[in-house]
Amino acid sequence: MVVIEDIATMKAYALDIKSKGKIIGFVPTMGYFHEGHLMLMRMAKKISDHLIISIFVNPTQFEAGEDLDKYPRDMERDKNLASSAGVECIFAPSAKEMYPEDYTTYVTVENLTNRLCGVSRPHHFRGVATIVVKLFNIIEPDVAVFGKKDFQQLTVIKQMVKDLNMNVKIVGHPTVRESDGLAMSSRNVYLSLDEREKALILNKSLQHVKNLFKAGLRDASKIKESVIQMISSEKGCDIDYVEIVDPERLSPVNTIEDKAIVALAVRIGSTRLIDNIVLGEQC
């Protein structure tokens, strides 16, 4: 496995792979891998000939006061795990490499980004879109895999790729969960044992909603109210949002006629967690 830290070398490496007619699979990450990351890599490995990942804690997607400086990092551990998942190359640039002093260009995807997480994190998706475009331009992957836990991010990336006529197929991987149902996240390490137990209410509320939907409930306001009541019953859980939206445009729905996303963000202690479930399809 090769580890590359500069853009010029990464571009030359990827160009050489493509010149051999190989399909490049790509998984962008911020590192500190868990099983969810590894499953994305395994999926990308299956649908490509050569697997490249990135490890880059992207400063432009963090809001002021967020956890950029303390975001968990362990490159040696990540390299070992990536190798076990079949990764052939890691691109691990510095912030200075990706954003030199004279950097002034950013990518904005409108409408989809001013909802859900975009309300409390207004600059987040500009940073996500910008870094993903940069990584796609450097590596030129044929296929890239993103997790469905970050459903809004996945939707934004798909729209951006479509709008900008980019030659990469975007594939979503289902949310990977711990055995007790908690969605896997690098930020889970911030949780104390008590907070970790409280965090289970997120998935419990979503599973409750799934059962209500199966029983015939289609009123989005009643479903939303049920989620809010369940999460609010757990002391120490501060709701950022609970929304029920159309899966394509992320716009609110009143009655669930086909498919809808129940998406939520909750702060437990100092840790902000997100989760979602799709109603109207097998999840």
C-alpha cells in the first residue's frame, strides 16, 4: 500500500492507474476508521480494480467552535485497517497542501444545503462540496462510495456531480450500526459510558417510527412528534432537529405518500450525532 501526501504525486499515480485501463474506486474520509469506513472500502473494492482512499480532516467543513483541533486522529492505526480492507493507496495531504495561503475558490450547492444540518452549520456543506471536488479533480475516480448515515451529504454530492457533469459514479452504502443499534461514527469516541447509553435513543426512536409507518401512519407531523417525545424523554439529549423530508429534494413533507427520510441531529453532552431512516423502502 502506498501513502501519498502531495497533490502532484497523487495526480501522477492516479493517471498511471487509469492509463492501464483500470477502474479507480475512491472513498474520501477524515480518518479514525471504524467498521463503517471499512465497509465503504470493501464495497468500493468490489466495484473497482484499484482502491484509493483519502484521509484528510477538512478544516473548511468545521464551523467556528467545533471539534477540528480535537477530532480523533491515528494515522498508523488507519493505515493498518485500510490495508486490511484492500486499499492500494492512501492520499493524506496536509491542510496547507490542499488550501495554500492564496486559496480563494469554494463550491456551493444551493437549496439542498440550507436545510437539516445546514441550518445550524451554515458553512459545512460548502466545505464538503469544495473538498470533494478537489479530491475528484486530483484522483479522477470512476466510482466513489459514501455512507447513507450522512444522507444530506450524499444527496448534495450526487446533485453536485450531476450539475457539474463530473465523470464519477456516486454509490451510497447503508448505515453501519453497532450491535446495539447506534450508528457508527468517529465522534462516538467522545461519548462517556452514560452518554453512550443515552445515544441509543436515536435509533430506538427511528425504529419506533418505522413500526408506526408499517402500522399505517402517514401523517408526518405525528411521526415527527413521536420522535421528539421519545428523544426528549432521555435527559441530556438536546435536539438540533427532527425533520421528515423528500429523499430527492430534502424538502419537508406533510403526508408520506411514497418514500420519505426521517432525519435527526441530537447533541448528547458536547457530541453532536446524526441518524436517519428511510420510510417506504427496505432499509
